[in-house]
Amino acid sequence: MSEVVRTCRVGGILEVTLDRPKANAVDLKTSRVMGEIFRDFRDNPELRVAILTTAGEKFFCPGWDLKAAAGGDAVDGDYGVGGFGGLQELPHLNKPVICAVNGICCGGGLEIALSCDIILAAEHATFALPEIRSGTVADAASIKLPKRIPYHIAMEMLFTGRWLDAAEAHRWGFVNHIHPADQLMDKAWEMAKLLESGPPLVFAAIKEVVREAEGERFQDTMNKVTKRQLRTVDTLYGSEDNLEGFRAFAEKRDPVWKGK
């Protein structure tokens, strides 16, 4: 366990908290630790949902630690198994991840949030991609953001670095829900418990199908689904859970998901 990344497990839910004063910026070492945590979350069949948040009320995460970079951390250094922040390049992460944004979320911090499946924000949260002002490219955001929100809004954020408040981020669709700061984590856990009760094999299939579809034509991905060429879909279609869903519906009862 790292002193700057804390975890808390309750049942099938894992809460991951980045606590790196003053602003929760991420250096190479922290990124590697986060990658190991999310890799272990991915590989543990008893864990179903993760919540990612940070300590403090002012900053969620500004991204790359520029002081560490000035001290020798290379921008193209070893970020660990999951890439920057432990998430955005972690392969086969087929479980839901909720991000609870509790303050300033910019640069690589926004890229980490965009690597999650559901984003909840405190009312005072703000978002930006200020890399343009330092003469560099927000690489992951340049790939992801135009696919998540209207193209022209994404390009304005990338070109100008302007800030969005939580309400505007919600309006453009990359924030799911806004909550008062003192309710944010309760709402994140509420969402996590809802997902924990859901069918894990279906979640896995959804995530793999969505990833495949991002870079392919619709029909190509559909063919992979219907022909059971995706590992998670093939597992789901041959599973006890798949039959359980049908039986529970026919018997008018709640399904009991076993993840197998």
C-alpha cells in the first residue's frame, strides 16, 4: 500500500483515494502504484466496482507533477501497467469505475476522469485542458474528448484551455451527476452499490463491446458480438448468469448474479 494512494474495500466495492498534497498531482511513482491497484482490482473476481477520488476539497487532480518533471521525471517515462494515472491504458479492465471529482480537475487529471465510466462532480468542481498554454498537447484527451462530447466544444477546450464549471460539464455530457460537496462520496457509494448488485458478466461484455466499437465500423463490431468473437461476450452467452436472467424474468423474481 502506498502512503499517497489509499484503498478501502467494502464487499465488492473498492474505493481508491489519491492523497498527494498539495494538489494531488501525479508523478511516475504514483502512477505506477495506481496502475498496480487497478490491475489487482481488475484481476480480483470478488471485486466488482471501483470508486476513484482524491483527498481535499480544492483539487481533484491537475495531472502531471511538473515539480517532479523538473526534478528528473521524464514525460515519456515508465507510468506503469495502466499508463498515466493507472487507468487509461490498463488493458481488459471490464469492471465499472466511478470517478468522484471534488475540485479542480484539469490536464492529466481530466484525462484520468475520462478513463472512468461514470463521473460524479461536486458543485464547485471545475474542468479544463490547459496544456495549450504550456505549448504541449493533451494527448489522451485529444483522442477521447471529441468522442464523448460535441466535437466543436472539445476542440474549443483543447485549443483555448478555457475552464468549464460543473454545470457546463454536465450540460455537454461528460459529467453524469452534480452533487453538493458534502454528499458527493455518499452518492458515489450509492451508485457503486447499485452497480455491485448488477450482473458482472454483462458489465464486462458492455465494456469490451464499447472499446471495440470506438475504432471500428458498426457492422464490424456487431459481427464480433453475434459470432461470439469477443471473449467477454462468449463467456456471458455461455454462462449461468445468462440463463439466470431469463429465468428470473420468467419467474417474476430478482436475479441472483454469481459472475459465472
